[in-house]
Amino acid sequence: MFSIGEFASIGRVSVRMLRHYDEIGLLAPARVDPHTGYRSYQGSQFAVLGRILAFKDLGFRLDEVTRMVHGGVDERALHQLLAARRSELAHQLDLDAARLRRLDARLRHLEGEPLMSTIATDLKPLPAARVAQASAVAQGFGPENITPIIGPLFGRLAGALDDAGVSFGPESLAMYEAIESGAGEEVRAYAAFPVGKHVGEGEGFSIAEVPAVPLAATTVHYGSMDTIGESWEALHAWIEENGYELAGVCRELYVVSEPEEQQNWVTELQQPVAKAQGSRGPNGA
């Protein structure tokens, strides 16, 4: 038998953590002295502790670890949990890699290089559109907040339109607005499909008129939504470098999306702009 201090030292965890594991039913000591309350552990429990630490290292919550360690999931369910966690980690790696590229671009900009101004950009008006839309709240801007919200939102909207017998697609539109109430960090995301004049509101969607925009800077993003932030930053850099300023809520027009794989998606980024005061416009014009 090992005292709690010995077991903690050999197992490379803190005594406080072992006590917490006991409290939540994750790893109970083999024996508790009824008079002193001292905890003792058996050598065979090091294997259990090792599994706990391995699953924790993979980022699982303690309630998930408890189920996995104590047989609350079968082999198939365990495989599904591990596969899902792998997908989460891969997604986070993509986001971090995109952030690293943007950070490198900022560093190069400080060293005198233009900030990603080589993208293909068009200046054009945006027509008005009548859309069926649904909305949901994200915890902020950026792919890490928007991506988990906007995909399911489009799915629910498409289902509601199907149920109502409304034809839509293939193009779709997303818009994002900051929410002023509360902490001021939340964003309302809108998923929308253009529809005809005869379509009225139904269960799960409303009808809105998206106004025309006299002038917008646009560029095309190809592929995954995980890296769309880079394209947005490139577009904003072009706007600043060419003598324009932001003049309205941005839009994303999905030209090619579901059911295609994301690497095949085509998304037009649309940012309403106006000529900045004292600016001569692109290329000094």
C-alpha cells in the first residue's frame, strides 16, 4: 500500500488532485483509515491513474474521463469520442496555423512589406436582395466563433424552407452584426437564401430585404472556412491601402458550398466601402 503522498509522487500528480479525483468518484483510494482519514492506494491503481492522465492530456473533461475509465462507454463509443476529439484538435491546428500566417504578415508589414495587398479585388455595387433568413448568436467574430454557428444555422434554415415548400439556392448569403447589449462581444449571425417575391414568412424563417450597396470591395475566398479570416484581413488591407474606408456591414456570398467538401467552396467576400476623405483611390486615381 502507498500513502497518498507516495502515490502522488510516483504518479506525478498533486495530492490535491488525488483528493479531487476521490471526491468526484474518478479514483478512490483502496483504503481510508476510519480513525485518521488517511488515504492509501494499491500499486495496481497506478495503471488507472495512467489512463486518467492520458485522457486528460488529450483534452477530455473529467466527466468524460470518468465514463471512459470506469467502463461507461464501450469500445465503439470510445473510438467515436477519440475521433471527435481528433477532429477538434485538427480544427484548432488549422485556426492556429492561419493566425500564425497573419502574424507573420504583420511582422513583414512592420519590416516594410505591404500588408497582403496582392489579392484580386473588385469594386462594384451590390444589388438589393429579398431573402429568407434565420439568425443565431455567436460569441464573437472570427472563424473560431462563427464556424460552429453558421453551418448548423444554414442547415436549420434549409430544412425550414424545405418543409414550407420554398425553392432556394444554390447561392446563399451570410451577414454578421455586433450586438450592443450585454458584454458587447456577441455577434448576431444571419443565414439567408434569396427567394422570390411570392414567398412569405414561415416557421423557422423570416423574410427580409437586404438593401443595395452603391460600392463594395469584393474578393473571392477559395476553400475552407478555417482560413477565411486571412482573406478578410487581406481585403481590409487592400481597402486601407487604396484609399477607401468601411461603410457598412460585411457579407459573405457562398457561390459554391454544401454539399461540396469545404476545400471546394467558393465564397465572395463583400465589404461596403466609401472613398476616404482626401484619398485619390486605387493606384492614385
